[in-house]
Amino acid sequence: MVIGELIKINNMYQFSLSSFVKLFKRALETKPQASSTEEKLGYLSDTLIKLCFSEVGRSLFKADRLTYSLQFVKGIFPNLIGKMENDGKQESKEW
């Protein structure tokens, strides 16, 4: 949902379903070699995440790339970034 929320940053950031489908097909074309289905799905998922991050990031204004990067990480790995308390300290010790 991170990509869909980019419109909140700038109205020009609208990405179609067909552009995502193209990225999905590119991820499938990598055909990772794996011994199990779960391992293969993990490789495909990682490939899709990398493709989405790089392709969408390239289309953004330079000023918005850091914001996008942080929101992308927060959306994909929500446990890495803890909620901020009022005084600016984080609740999560992983970050």
C-alpha cells in the first residue's frame, strides 16, 4: 500500500495496476533456483520488493526519495520501526 499512498506526497505520483503487473511479470521471469516452494516464493518476494523499490524510486523527484524510502521500509518491515513517543524516543529497541 506504500506505493498507493505516494499521492499524498505529490499528486503526480500515481501508479497504475498495469505498471505493477509488469513488475510482477519481471519478478516471475527471474526463475530462481530453489529446492522448496517456500524458498522459491521467498526469492520471488524479495525480487518483487527490490523491483518495486527501484522502479518507483527512480520516477520520484529527488526531494521525495528519502521520504519514500522510509515509508517503503515502514510498509514492508513494520516491526523495524517503532512508534515514537511524545518526547521523541522510540519504543522499539530494534531500530
